[in-house]
Amino acid sequence: MAELKNDRFLRALLKQPVDVTPVWMMRQAGRYLPEYRATRTRAGSFMDLCKNPELACEVTIQPLERFPLDAAILFSDILTVPDAMGLGLRFAEGEGPIFDRPVRSAADVDRLFVPDPEGELKYVMDAVRTIRRELNGRVPLIGFSGSPWTLATYMVEGGSSKEFAHVKGMLYDQPALMHKLLDVTAQAVTQYLNAQVDAGAQALMIFDTWGGALTPRDYQEFSLRYMTKIVSGLKREADGRKVPVVLFTKGGGQWLESMAEAGADALGLDWTVDIGAARARVGDKVALQGNMDPCVLYASPERIRAEVASILAAYGQGSGHVFNLGHGIHQHVNPEHAAAFVEAVHELSASYHP
Ligand code: 1CP
């Protein structure tokens, strides 16, 4: 494997010294880029794009051709795992994800199985191998998965949800069944992430997009517990280097202390917490990734630069910070504003790494 030419992302996650603060953007490959929309049209549909390793590789690299980002993230989706568990995923145009066979009963949970990452999910591993080869050591490649709780919201609801009526109904009325569902999903996620490491992923991120919808007690029992179990089962070294793990719970700012105990190397932060206060709370336990409000990218390049400056100042001196947005980049953002964001992070952060 080619030597890494830019490893500041991996170094920052391990709190090792860096020259400038590394930066990438959640959903950096996506609809705000005209070249992404063109490739997606060529692929036919979003899932066809995910299932074509050459095209998935192409869109993974597109944002790196525009911006000097410090990491690439596998182009795929968190919902590939429940799809491979037999639920039948499709993306209806303009409606988001739909599962043909949602999980509503004990019999539905019993039917779930742990998919073979090199079987049903081989297209993801092929994409990882293709991207890694194509990157040729330019920047590290991030592999990812959804958290069991976040995947369960889609599996039980049958798609996106605002109220979580069915999944919370199951959690409150049939907690043992919910645990059974989360347990098999956690096994699936562990094997899936380890297979991504074997295929070439150099860091891992777990997206717990809906953990913040839980009560504090239920967050511990139904989300964090399973992420902790996954982290303890992950391969943490490849090619003689550590494979850092990032946990991101959207809306999880109130639980950073317990998240820092989960065994991950870093926590992702949304924009509702002050990153300096977060750093004081987690101490030396973990690095932090985040946390500019993605809507700042709708503002002028001057305003974007000022916001970057204030987040860098809040974090303060030294390594342990990976700059990112607090959630995915929005589809109507002007790519030139994303360019101003990345440039501001690199330029303004040098003085924090003397
Ligand atoms: O029409 C399109 O082109 C599809 C839009 C899209 C894209 C670009 C979807 C559908 N998924 C993705 C890619 C994707 N999804 C990545 C790629 C890598 C990157 O560049 O960052 C990643 C990491 C994800 C992860 C993902 N998918 C999450 C977790 C992160 C987050 O944003 O909170 C979630 C919740 C999903 C589900 C999903 N995928 C797509 C949709 C429309 C949805 C539903 C979102 C919802 O319920 O609100």
C-alpha cells in the first residue's frame, strides 16, 4: 500500500502534533456538487451509484479534486446494512429511503440475520478497495456505519421519521424485543466495520443521527451501550497504524462525559455545544471533531471565515481537533463557500500549532 502523503487527520484523532487543523465535511460527496449530480444521473439511481464501485469511487474523490480536504469518506449509506439484513431498501424520488419489509413484530426480528460483509455487502468492500487504490496515499479513507439505534429507527419505521412512533412504541412496550433487534444489528455493524478495515478503511465513524431523540436513560441503554459494544469488537490497527474510531451522536452534547468512556478515540460534535466547553469536559480522553453549523455555509465567505476563527479560538492551542460541520453539508450550498470554509480552516489554524 502507498505511503500516506497527508496523515494530519489520523494524527489529530490521536492527539499527535499537526501543522494545521485537518478538515473534512460530512456528506462532502453529494448533491451540492454539480459533478455529483452528473455521476448520479449516469448511475441511474442513488442505490445504483452505491452499488457501482467505480462510480462510488468517482464521487468519493470529486470533493478532493475541488478542495484540499484532509480525509476522504467512503461513498455509501448507513442503510446498506439493514438492506443486506433482508428489509428491501429503495429510495423513492424526493421521498427518502423506504424499506419494503419494516421490522414490526417478534417474528420480523427473528427473521433478521447478520449479513456476510463479503457476500451481500461485497459491493461496499469493493468500493473501499477501489477508492483506497485510487487515492494512492493522498489522504486517509474513512469507513462508516450507522449506530444500531439509528439503524433501528429506519428498520422499524420503514423509512425516515420525525416522531418515531413505531420504534419508540417498541422501545417502551417491548424493551426485550428492542434489545434483540439492537443486538443482532450491533453484530452486523461490527462485522461490517471490521471488513471495511480489512478492505482498506483507515479510520471509522459511527453515525448516531437519532440518539439525541432518546431520554438520557434510554440513550445509555439503547444507543450508547451498543456503540460501546461495537467499539470493543473493532480492529484498531491496520498496515502497522492505529485505526481511530469517531462516535457521533447528533444532539448528544449533554452526554459527552459518558460518550468519552465508550472506548472511541474521538467524538463528533453538532453545533449546539461550544467546542471549548466540550474539550474541558472530556479532557484528554478523546479528540473532538466538529462543529460549525452547516447553515453558516449559506452566509458570505467573510462570515464563514469569522465563524471558523471563533471555533478555532474556542478549541484553543494544540492537536486533538478535526474541523468539520456539525452535520452534513446542505444540498443548496454554493461549492465556492465550501472552498472558503476549507481554506479558512487551514490558514487560520496554523497559529494554534506552533
Ligand atoms: O439523492 C441522492 O443523491 C441521495 C442523497 C444521499 C447521499 C449523498 C443519501 C440518501 N445518502 C448519501 C450519502 C451518505 N449518507 C454518506 C456518504 C459519504 C459522505 O460524503 O459523507 C454518508 C456518510 C451517509 C450517512 C447517512 N445516511 C446518515 C448518517 C449521517 C447523517 O447525515 O445524519 C443517515 C441518517 C442516512 C440516511 C439517508 N440517506 C439518504 C437519505 C435521504 C437519508 C435519510 C435522512 C433522514 O432520514 O433525514
